[in-house]
Amino acid sequence: MKELLQVLTPGEPDWLVATQLDPKRLPAHVAIIMDGNGRWARQRNYPRILGHKAGVNSVRKVVETCAQLGLEALTLYAFSVENWKRPRHEIEGLWRLLRFYLKRELPNLMRNDIQLVAIGRLESLPAGVQEELHSVMDQTACNRGMRLNLAINYGGRTELVDAVNTMLYNARLEGNLDSLEITEEGIAAHLYTAGVKDPDLLIRTSGELRVSNFLLWQIAYAELYVTETLWPDFNRTELLEAICEYQNRERRFGGLARTSTSSLDQPASFLLEEEALELPLA
Ligand code: IPE
Ligand code: IPE
Ligand code: MG
């Protein structure tokens, strides 16, 4: 947080939003469904790939800002397992852009102490993309600042299938298949995001009200922020505004509001009495 305030100029819009944030209640993990590149391009009569290209600049800005805020983790949805349904030339353009991004960003990742981890079924990606990804993952593996998860060929359902299959495989290998017990902790420990806290805040750009197979397990209690802004137009100001809104939400995790002091919330012994069951509900 301190680092971000150092790069902002007092009085400018981003500084004004940033100073409203409570540094002690920042989300540890932000996840983003980066959507709307195609619509951004269509609005300008550009080919879709130019929308994706413009989206890369938003990625750079958001990654840098999250690192400056001191977040523990940022997970970006870059390509879903369902995105293979798109035309071949669009997909090939995306791989070219990804390789370009990885090459160009490595020095920035190192400077900002960011560890890049690609999550998804990487083995199905073109060989050149896999090589570039593994090279950047290896070179940033010792960075101890923010962890940047790049979800590529990612699906929430395939992640769960992979986790369960890994558990079965390990149990078989260790000869304790019969006593294998599936627990929430066990599943979480075998997801691609093992060891990373669940996202506190899930942002989706371009207004779609769905999760599109993203981090299905991990977002169980994430706060959702959907904006009409298309991904290439998403900037630092809006990221800070999203975090500001997050800080105004009351997270209950299934419990009750901490501020609840109403006598109506106190133990109500009368409800045990038989006639209480006859109380009109409305
Ligand atoms: C998101 O933008 C990027 C990827 C899915 C790769 P879209 O390409 O989905 O953009 P829209 O939804 O068509 O506007
Ligand atoms: C979600 O966007 C996937 C990514 C952002 C990578 P889509 O554009 O693929 O999602 P749908 O098809 O609108 O649900
Ligand atoms: Mg889309």
C-alpha cells in the first residue's frame, strides 16, 4: 500500500481513491475475469485480436498496481478450456500475444518481486507457449512478493477432476486406496491453487453476470464486483474503486453481522414454548 501511495501524486483521482482504502483490510487475493476484449474491438471496427492486444496493457497496469498495493495473490483468467471453440486464427493470435507478454514482462516481474504461476491444463498448449511459460515460471520461482496466477486453458470443473484424479493416483501408488478419505482440505490441497488463500474479491469486466467456470471451488465466499467497463478500458482507478467497494461490504461467511446488537438477535427462550410455534410469520 505504501509503495502505491509513493507513485501517486497527491490530489490526483487515483490518490484520492487510494487514500480512502484501509490498508489493514485489503483483500489478500483478487481474481479477475478479464472479459470484453472482443466488444472493445467491435466498437472500433477493429479485428478482435486488436481488442486482446489492448487488453494486454490493462493486464500490465493491474498486475503492477496489485503488487504495489502489497496483495498476496492475483489470479487472472486468460483462456478457458471452453475458449478452444473460437476460430483458430483468434486462438493463434492469443498464443502469440501471450508469448510477447511473457517476454516483455519478465524484467517487470523480477523488479516487482512477482512470482508467476500458470494454472490450467498447460500440457495441451502449443509447445512454444509451454516453453515460454515454464521459462518465466522458473525464473520467477524464487520471487517472494505477489503471486500472479495466470489461468490458461483453465476450467474450474477440470481443476476439480484433476485434483480428484491426483488424489486417487497417489493413494493407489501408496497402496492406501481403500482408506482414502475425501475431505475439503484434501481437495483444496490438490487444486492448482494449493497453498494460496481463496480469493476475497472476484472482479468481472464487461457486465456479464456469470462465473464462466472460473475458480468454482475457491470463490465460495468471494465478494463479487461486476463492472460494465470492457477489459481494455479497465484501469487503476477502477481497480481501486472495486477494492473500496469490497471494503464496504460486510462478509458474514454464513454467520451473523458482527454489528448486530438488536435484542431480536438475542437468545429467545420464548420460542421454545409451544404457542410460539403458532406465531404468524408475516
Ligand atoms: C476476454 O474477452 C478474453 C478471452 C476470453 C480470451 P472476449 O474475447 O471474451 O471478449 P468479448 O466477450 O467477445 O467481448
Ligand atoms: C471468460 O470469458 C473466460 C476468460 C475471460 C478467459 P468468456 O468470454 O469466454 O466467457 P463467456 O463465454 O461469456 O461465458
Ligand atoms: Mg467474452
